[in-house]
Amino acid sequence: MNGGTFFDTLDTLVDELEVGELTLRAAQAHRLACIEALMDAVGGSDSTVVAEGVESEVAALLHVSTRTASRMCDEAALICGRPAIYAALSEGRIDLSRAKLIAVLLGSEDLQELLEQAAILYAYTHTTHELRRWLLSRLPDAGDDAARKTAFDKRCVQITQDRDGMSDLYAYLPSEVAESLFDTLDRLARENVVPDETRTLDQRRADAVADLLDERTTVTTQVNVVLPATGIGASVNGCPIPWPAAWQLAVSASAGWAAWLAAPDGRVVNTSPGKYRIPMALARTVRARDQHCRFPGCHVPAARCDLDHLVAWPQGLTTDENLHCLCRRHHRIKHQTGWKVTHLGDNVLEWTSPAGRTYRTRPPNALGYAA
């Protein structure tokens, strides 16, 4: 197969994949509309008995559990009651997971009026993870300590026994604590690799939990706190947190926390001399700016990414504009496959796939504009 034929075939397959995804999304919307119409036809879901009857019909027809049918009925009422979200799903512009996320997080009429259209537009070109972060960074900070205290009072650690000598361990923690704990487990997992290692990274993280019980185990973590000059939209490792909590972390004496003050537009910028070796201060700045791998849709945290020169040194200088975070997988892809990346200015990267498709990513800044 010659080069032209290969890329023509690749482009055709990508087109077919896109058509298949659009068809699936439209079908999901149609299914929700049918369930909603069924509920309306039998008198709505206000009556528990009526609702259970519809759920049983759905469960029997689709060969799913009653619990799954109940969830599908809830989703139908949720999505079909929001015309703009339903239209975006039926047109294939967003998938069901993003539709549900917007509908749930923007539950009140005030939030719908303020953010729904912008959220739908943002969801067109961003992952569910990015959309969640975008929405959380824009939801009212509640401003009152009572709301934060209510959430904080729900913190807990729970264990549920499972079969074969295993158990589920669940924790609901303040974001900064959860980020620091996960970073600790991840660092231990990446450091404790034995010759001929067969364990996956997830398995090594699980083993690291036991390692923490050993008093001889020590690990140094690094968590980035970004404080916007506007006083809103603070984040820790890219996770939105209340500004007062971020400020307390920033002024703490802990060596494991690195604080960054963002400009009014939310961007963290810095420059450095034209040397290949990346100064520590510049590396910290780039990681704080990017927060995760800059390949489209990838969210490997910046702390676990390589710093790649966009234009290879020495043609490209070692500056913040020519450096970006790439996880090891996408670092290899950039250098060993047909993917190309171009800097468009203002830290916007344009990736071009071997099929000729282009995708743009932006660094998540302190105001919550996810890549």
C-alpha cells in the first residue's frame, strides 16, 4: 500500500468513526425521548406506582435490571426537560455523559440562565473531565463558610468488604488532602519498581498504601497551588478549590506545596535563558501552567510528565513558550509517529494527526479554562 492510499484509507476510517459516534449520540437522545414519552403517556412519574410500572416496562423490554431502568428514567426526565442540552445531544455535538454533567451541575434556573449555553459550547470540543473542571471553576463559591463547613463535615473514610479477601476503601476528603495523598501514592508506585516488574501502575499504587504503614517509608510530594489575582478560581493540581483554602495552603510552611500567583487573565508565564537544561524555577512554572499533559484529551498530571521542547533545541530556546508537558506515551508519539504540533501563540498548541485532523489545546489557567 503506497503512502497516498494509506492516508486516504485512514481518513475514510476516521470519517466513518465520526459518523458512527454521531449516530450513537442521536440514538441515545431518541431512546431518552421515548422513555420520557412513555412516562408522560401513563401519567408522568409523580406517582411512585406509575413510575415503578414504567421502570418495569423499560427493564423487561431492554433486558436490564430494575435499578438500571430506574436510572434511565431519571436520565430521560433530566435531559428531556432541558431543551438546549437535549438538542446538543440529538445533533451529536455532545455525548450523554457530558449532557448529564451539565444538567446535574447546573440544576437551578439561575445557573442554567448564567452558564448553560456557554457550558454546551465548551462541551463541544472538550472531554468530560475538562468540562467538569470548567463547570466547577465557575459555580458560585458559596462565599459563605456554612456551605464549605457542610461539605467539610461530610469527610469520611469507609471500608466495604468484598469477596476473595479483598475490600473497597473509600475516602471523601478536602481536595488538597486528596491530591497530596494521591501524589504520594503515585510517587511511591513509580519509585518502587523491581527488576522484571510485572505489576501495573495501578497495582503498584495499591501496594503503596501498605508501604505507607511502614515507618521507614519516606516520600517527598509536590503539589501546585494557583492563586488568581482576581480572587476567584483557585486550584490545586488543576482541581478547583475555594480561594480562602488555596490562600491558606499558599502561605503554609510545608515544603510540599508550591504557590503561584496568576495574572488577571489567569495565566502563569515565565521565561528563561536559551540553554537546553531546564532551570528548576522554569520547570515549576511550566508544570504549574500546563497542570497536565498537553496532548488532546490527556490528563496525566504535570508532575508525572516530561518537559518537551516544542521546537527541538538548539533551534528552539528553553523558554516557557517553547516548553510544554507531555506524558511519556504522548512524548513518544510526538517524536516517533506522524503527529505534528505547532505553537499558535498564547500557549495554544495545534496538533495534527496522521489523518490530517487538527486539535487545539490550551493550558488550564487559574480561571478554569481547561485545555
